[in-house]
Amino acid sequence: MAPSFGRPGRTLVVVAGALALASCGGGAEQAPAPPPPLVSVVTIQAQTVPNIIELPGRIEAVRSAEVRARTDGIIERRLYQEGTDVREGTPLFLIDPRDKRAAVQQARAAVQRAEASRLNARQVVDRYRPLINERAVSAQEYEAAQATLRQAEAGVADARAALTRAELELSYATVRAPISGRVGRAQVTEGALASATQATPLTTIEQLSPVYAVFAQSSTELQTLLTRARNGELKLPTLTGVEVRLILESGEDYGPVGRLNFADLSVDPATGSQVLRASFVNPDRRLLPGQFVRGRLSAGTVNGFMVPQRAVQIAGSNASVSVVAQDGSVSTRPVQLGGQSGANWIIRSGLKAGDRVITEGWQKVQPGGKVRVQGEQPAAAGAPGAAGPAGQGGAAGQPGQGGTAAQSGQPGQPGAANGPASGR
């Protein structure tokens, strides 16, 4: 009997068709799109905020003195420890005093000679006075004796002045601190020649408490500030007396608050800036002359906005925030910062009341993308609003204690009911 090949052929056709159908069915299924990322926002509210101006500056000593020799001579000893605090009048250097002591002794001897000459001249006048009436002494002789007495008295005064000068020179041999403060490194050593005319000081003394912080403010910005104050846009009682906080180079807040006590009367023509100066206590000597600082001036109050620092994206000198629109789309908004107030940035421009700024999760979104609002809180209220997550059928959240309701307005996201069809 010949073999039959009909049934196996039909089997192969059926298997191939099944595979083709399976392939087509698998292509119809698609993975569900990922839901938009969850973010937290704050709703910006207009409020009265501090008008913070941040300026670069340097520390200056309130009093600074160069210690110089006032007489010539060889430095015999240094009498102080470098880098310590000294009081006014403290001996710092000793210049060889031997020649000056000799000069004092010589001046004293000159005074004694002058006094002896004066005594002799007075005695002559006293002898001639009764004799002039008896015509035993001529009038010319008597007048000459009186002139000699006056010359002798002038000689005594001259000798005494020379003695005072010699004693001063001797006192200058001990170089003393002209002011109280911290004394610096000695610029001369024992054995060096000190001169009253030399250019290099022996050392320097600077008073370190209190100290000045000196800032350069653009004259244009300063005039704008004063104009706004006059127009009532800015509450600024006076420029002097404005509170200033110092930020050290490390970014640390110095702590004690200072106040402006001086505004220069002229503008530097080279830089177009005006000098402002504030005074700070410095009990632990943390602030040193020449040190770079940044000053945050509380120049009154203005109507503005505040956002948490974590919501602000800073890149170099530019700052921006991510704002959520009513349809859930995200846009990047450049802002101008006006300084810090606690844990918030003060926003000078770039936002308006009602804007919703992302505080958490802005790293996960792109401009133009969609987001779901997870939590929302008023910018000025302490307690955040407990906004419910979007995707629960449209209306998104109830107000929390002490906050406003977070109206996300986002459509619900696909859930299990909207998953891929399993029986197609």
C-alpha cells in the first residue's frame, strides 16, 4: 500500500497559521504609559517681606596705627610678644638710650649755667639800683645791667627748653603703643638702625573690637532705593541704622547684627559706587582687617513673595523655579532673588500671586512635561495643606489644617480597569 502524506501536510499548515495569529495578537498589546511624576508645590501669596540687599565688603579696623620711631638709634630690645593685645602706652621697643641720657645731663648743666648767669646779673642790678640815686653809677651802666639780666633770664628759658627737648628724645628711646589693640609682627629686629624718617614702620597696631565692615553699593541702585522709599513703595525710615548681617567666606552667618553708621558723601567716579559702613562687635576676634565678607542689609520692607530655599534652582548667577500650570504642565520661571529670610528666598521678580512652585520633585520633571501634585501648602502659612494625590478620578485633595486646598485639576491616571485587554 502506498504511504499517505495528506494528514501531516494539513498539520503543518495549522501550526503555521497558529503561530502567525499569535504573532499578530502580541503586536496589538502595548505597555501602559508611566504616570506623571508626583511633586509637592507651594502656592505663592503676596506678603510683606524684608527688602534684603546683599553687598560684598571688607573688614576694617576702627583704629589703626603704624608704630614708628621718633628718634634715631639702634634697636636694643623688642619688649612685646607679637600678635598679642596691648594697651595704649605699653613699651614695644627700646632704642639705645645712652647718648640721649648724656644729652639730658648736658642740657641740665646748661640750665645750671644759665641760672648762675641770671643770678649774677640780678645781683648787679640790685647793687646799681641804690647807687643810681647817688650818681655813683651812671644811668647808662644801670641800663646795661638791666639788659644783661633780661638776657640771662632768656638764657635760662632757652636752656630749660633744650633740657625738655633732650628729655623728650630720651623718652622716645622707649617706643610705646600709641593706641590699644592687637600688635602685629615686628618689621625690625634687635641691632637694626631705627630712624624717625624711615619709610617702614616698626610694627602696626589695630583695634579689633569693634570693627567696621565697608561695602560698595552702586550709586544708581542706592538712589533707586531712596526714591522708592520717598514714594512709599519701600518702608525705610533712614539709611543709617539699617541692620546688617555678615556672611563669612565659608558661608557661615557671623551672628551678631551690625548697623550702618556711615554713608559716603561722594561717589567714586572710577566705579560709580558709594561707600557704606557698618559697625560690628568682635569680642572673639573672628573678624580681621582685610577679611572678605558679604553683608545682607535689611533695607526696609516691600510687598513681595517668599519661597522655600529648596525650591530655587541656582546656576551661577541665575536662579529659577519650576511652576505648575492649571493643566499640570511645568514651566521654568527665571526669578530675581532678594536675599534670604530664614529658610526662604525672597523673590524680587519673576513670580505672581497664585503661582504654584514645585518644592520637591522638580529634579524629575522637564519643562513642558506633566506632573501630579502630591502636596501643596501656602508659602506664608506654617502648616502645609494636605493635598491628596492626583489620579483618583479628577478632584485632587482636601485642604490640610491651616492651609489652602491644593486644586490640582489633573485627570485621573489609568488604573487596573484601563489595562491591556487580555482576551483579544
